[in-house]
Amino acid sequence: MDIRKNLPLLMTICFLSQMGGFMILPLFPLFIEEFGLSGWMMGVIFALFYVGKVIGGVPAAALYRKLGGKRALIAMLLLLAVCMGGFAVSSAALVFGLLRLLQGLASTGLTVVIRSIIGDGGNTDNRGLYNGYISSSEGGGMVLGPVISGWLALHWPLSVPFLLVTVCCLMAVGAAMGIKSAAKAGLASGSEVNGQAAQAISTAVKQTQTHMDSTTSPAYVTPRPIAQDSSTGLTRRQQLIGYGTVHFLEMSAYAVFLTYFALYAAHIMHWDPFATSLAFTVAGISTLAAAPIAGYLSDRLGDRLLLCMFGMLMIGIEVVVFLSTSSYVLVYVGMLIGGVGGACYMDSFFAHIGDHIPDEGRSSVIGKIVSAAEIGSIVSPLVAALLVEVGSLYTVFVFNLLLIAAAIAVQAVMRIRYRSKRV
């Protein structure tokens, strides 16, 4: 797939899907609360979303390899549409849990497929920038989504935003179908190139075999390559563990924030739904503006892990700000900082994986990392739910800060290891 030609369509898909997700994000806890569910049950329902994200990574990578990016995107978006429509017409906790599970599966599927497309189609000079465009389009969805849902919540039942999100998902399906002509052309040219490559490989193998047959010295035998990154000296397994640990901690912190900020804003800061939605919008604005710049800096800086650490630090500042004050202005400034931090982390993290994982295994590794990291997204809302029961919502975000600090520490260790290997 030609990334440059299809990037506008990929950005449109990310914009629509992210806008839909952030339309319901500030309202979902209040929507569930309407049915009289306990805090523990809410935590379980939220956690099932991340169970789906764990389940979805590896199958999404396999689907990407088997069907290609276009068909995999359409499948994930249709599943999201079904989930959102189901929320609007359901009222049973069991149904909510099942739909959240499927929503998580589709959400991870979109991440794996889109980031794999960027990783396979880009290179070390532009992966950060392309990932930045994707993050920017997601930030654009974050801008409009909460504003629309907040306004709707003031005039309509909370089920209405879910119906609108269903429409957004179907519009994203239409955008994915627009990739068809470019994808077909890419497949046709790819088939031709593959045929030529296969012929060239066959010829090279025959020449090599003939040369080896005429040579008696064992020095001519090519040694088996070692699955090791020459720039870091780490094996694939070591890379997988390192990346998975960092993303595990980051996604744990992110899950706590997304799950409980709306409740914290309502019960501690005494904000109305529109003000809470606007906070997410402010974060989206900063991501929209900063992501391409952060991606460009990631490509030019040559130290993607350093930018990841800086991004996590800014996310920590965001949390400290709203724990310290309920001032609208200051909290919104904190959200601006956090939005930039999120862009720095996501752009550099996936670009770093693209730089160090070979093409043939990249989508599989991304799928495993995303799935494994989502285990933290399962555990952290449950731990946060217990903290709410025995402590307070304030305690939840102290736990959030500890997760952020741990993520920065692990990245610092990885960076030292990488730099020592290069020396």
C-alpha cells in the first residue's frame, strides 16, 4: 500500500473512529451509573474493554497479514459500529460487558492494522512523521467528539451520542472502502514485483548452489543469521519484553485516566458534563497540533526513547495539575501539556518499533506488544476500583502517577542499554 497516496484516507478513518470513541468517553461512566450499577460492577465492565484489547492484538495482526490493510480496517470498523449501536439500545449489565469486550477487540485491531501499515510502508526517515499525522488525526477526533457529546448530553438522553457514534463508524467504513483502487493497484504492482523477485531469488539460489558445489572449502558456507538487532545487540525476545513492559505501564496509566477522570471531575471538582468533555477536547487540540511536529522531531532527533520519556513526563504534569486545583483554566492548560506528551510518546514508540523490527515480523510484534500491554489496562481499572472502595478518587490518581513514573524508569533503563550496545 502506497502510504503517501492513502495517508489522507487513513487519517480520515482515524479521525472518525477517534471522534466516535471520545464522544462516548466522558459520558460512558455516567451512562452506566444511570442503571444503578455499583462501583465494582462499573470497574468490571470497564475492564472487559481491555480484556477485548488483549484478545484482539494477535488476531488483528494475523488478519492484516492474510487479508491486507483495507479489509482488516473494514472488519474492525463494522464491529465498532455494532458495539456502539448495541450500547444505545441495551440496558443489561451482561450485554454492556459483552459489547465492551467486542469494542476493545475492535479498538486494538484498528491500532495494530494502522500502525502496521505505517511501519511497513515507511522508513527510518519518515515513520515518526507518518505516525504523527495519524496521531494528529486522532487528536482532531478528540477535539470534536467531546464537544458534540457534551452538548448533546445537555439536550438529549445519553443514548443519543451512541447512535451518532454508530454513524461515525459507518462513515469510516466508507473511507476505508475508498482505499480500494489504490490498494488494487498496489496489489497488482506488488504481484508483478513479487514475481520478478521470486525469479531473481531462484536464479541467485541456483548460482549459489553451483558455486558451493564447485567449492570444497567450508569457508564458503554462509552462516545462519542471528535474530538480533545490530544497532542494539538485543534479541527479538528481549526487544519484545522491553517494549511490552513500557507499553504495559503506559496503557495502565492511560486506562486509569480514561476510566476515572470523568468521575473525578464530577464528584471532586464538581464539573458538569460539558466542562468535562471540553477538557478532553483541549487535550485533543494539543495532540492535533503537536503530533506532526513531535513525529518530525522523532525522525530528526535520532533518539526516540528520549522523546518517549519526555512525553510521559508531560502526561504526569497533566495529572499533577488537576490533582492540585479545580480551576478550569489551569486544568485545561494541564490537558494541553498532556496532549503534547501523548503525541510525543505514541509517535516515537511505534516509530521505534518500526525502526528495529524487520518487515516480515513487524505486524506480529506490534500485535503481541499491544495485546500484552492491554493486560495492564485490565488490571489497573480493577485496582483503581478497589482504591475507590477503600480510599477515594484522589488515591486513584496517585496510583496513576506511580505508573507513569515506573514507565519513565523502564524507558531510561532501555535507553541506557541501547546506548551502551552502540558504543
